[in-house]
Amino acid sequence: MRTMSCLLLMVAASTCVSFRASADVIADWNEKTVTVVTNAKMTPPQAERVMAMAHVAMFDAVNAIDKRYRPYLVQPPASTMASREAAAAVAAGKVLIGLHPVADGELRETLTNYLAGIPDGQPKSDGVRIGETVAARVLEERAEDGCAAPDAYRPKTKPGAYVPTPITVGSVWPKLKPFAMTSPAQFRPQPPISLKSEQWAADYNEIMNFGSRASTQRSPRQTEDARFWLTPGPNIYYPIVRQLAAANKLDVIDSARFMALVAVARSDAFIAIFDAKYFYEFWRPVTAIRNGDYDDNPTTAADATWLPLADTPMHPEYPCAHCIMAASMASVAESVFGTANVPELTLTSPTAPGVTHRWTNLDAFVGEVSEARIWAGFHYRFSTRVGQEMGRKIGNYVVDNVMQPNTAAGR
């Protein structure tokens, strides 16, 4: 609670000075929401749920005025003269207030300061009303979506046997209500490859050699990539989303739609990935390599002291989560903009200080993210491929099924 309060005081302080509201209110509140979930130390799946709620609220609020697309959830009556900036800011702000009542005062101050940059009058009042209506509906819709279910995960064990005790991540997410998918298992992949296969031996030996903390085969650039992508969650991905929106000079409604599609795809991707992870419960490399003499494959040798480059995330291995998150975001962007080629994107990472990465192609971006998980010692190559496939399927599904142009609805 203290962390959340300190964070929100910082957010509020940054908006206390007088200013004019940004032309891109969607990017402004995307950044504010990322700051909230990051500094609140939410796990990535929890954070993406919040991101999706804030963004679908902003989309429905602005779309109520423009009526260019089918609403995600609700389309309250709205004048075309209503302020889109006020509607979007209030929609996102009220969602955050509803999700974090302990920080009500700080969030309200942040929202008040933001609205101060929008001229008073009927358009602003109408925008505020629209944002409040939409936010209330989004909060109501997600109130019982399963995110607050208690963690009931039971490690496989036998009476009297010790098992590691840290709490797993995402064990309740396989039952979370999706934002767009028909069910958490809609895109569940086939089982992991056979431990007796040549592919298993190849992927096992690759990560054993390149993902080890003591590896002498991993190149300096591979080590840099591994450390760069140790950061999870919205703070490492949404700067790319904002750059894509700015580079394509999206207006408020198209920016709202694009970012909402990304947020919905990413949140549903986490539901799908944890459905698969906890359904198959496939072993991580740190477990497999230390027990390589138990897999009935003569070409995998055990190393009882093997460690990955960094500490392994606390959830099952298959498939790769970073891979599905990067691919779902990229597939939405490719569908919306019609190409994987993009103006140069730049990104820094808290886990690789002083390093800037650049891309001009989204496939190259996804490829770097995926291989980084191999170099970090977290994921087998076959798992990264499956994660990418799932992410692209989910991203395309979201674009094809929610927030579509009104012409697609026969209007």
C-alpha cells in the first residue's frame, strides 16, 4: 500500500503544473497506467488485465463520440462535440480509481490536474460524463472475472517430501474470463515434444550450452539480449506500442482502438499461455538438465549443478510467455498497419542499463525476444516457436472479432 501511495503521489506531482492536454490523450494515459502497474509491482498477468481494462474503457468512451467502430462493451449516447480528451482521460482514470480504492485521493488528483488542461464548457462536461459511464460499465463487467480467486496450486509431491516453497505466478489465470477469446483453452497448443525425440535432444543441448550461467559459448550480444529481456510486463512493451501509434500519426479514436486491440490481445495471451502452462506442467531447463539422466534419451547428459543465466520464473515452462506476448502485439500491429516493416523503434530496459535496442521490422523484434529466452536459460527453442504461433493466432483473432469498423457490422 505504501508503494502504491508513493507511486501515485509521483504521478500526481508530475501533472500539478498547468498544461494543455496532449493531442494524444491515449498515449498519455497508457503511460500513466503503465507507471501505476509497474510501481505497484503487479505480476505481468495482473498488470495486463489492468492495461486492457483501461484501454477498452478509453476506446469505448472515444468511440461513443466518433461511432467509427463497433463498441467493445458499451456505447452511451454522446454528442459529436463532446471532448474526446476528457472522455478518454476520465474513462482510464476512473477505471484505475475503481481498481485501487486505497489510492483514491492521489488518482483523483492526477485526473483533476489532467482535466485542468482541457478548456471548460459543455464539450468537456459531456466528455467527463461519457468517461464516467463507460468506466463504471467496464468495472462492472470485470468485477467477477476470476482475478481474485485464491491460489490453490498444488505442487506434485508425495507425503513427507520437500518441494520448493515460493508461490507460483499465474496459477489462477487459466480460469480468468477472457476479453475476446471464447475460452482460456481456445488456443491451447499440442503437447510438448517427446523427450525421446531428436528435437528434444537438440533443444536440450542448445539451452544447456547457451543458457548456462557459466556458458562460454554464448556471445556477448546473446548475453546482452538475454539480460535486456529479463524485464517482464507492460513497461518493456508499451513504449513500442506508443512509438507505433505516433509513427503512423493516428488520431485519437484510431490510437484508442490500436492500443485497446494490443491490450486485449496481450491480456488474453496471458490467459492462454497460463492455461497451457498449467495444463501441461512441463519442466524448466534447470530441472530437466539436472535430471537429464531420467528422460530416456541417450543424447542428453545430466549436469547436477547447472544454472540458467538468471533466476527461472515461477511457473511451468511450456510455452514461452515472452514469445506469445511479443508476437500477439506484433500481429495486431501488422494487421492494423498492413506490414511488419516499421519506422525505427528504440527501446531501453531496466535490466540492461545503458543499452538501447533498435528494430525496423516487427518479425525481427519478435525473433530477438524469443531467442533471448533461450540465451537466458528459460525456454527451449520448440517452446519459443509454439509461443510465437499462439501469439499471432490470438492477435489476429482479436483484430478480426472486436472493435471492428462499423462497415464490418453492415452499417
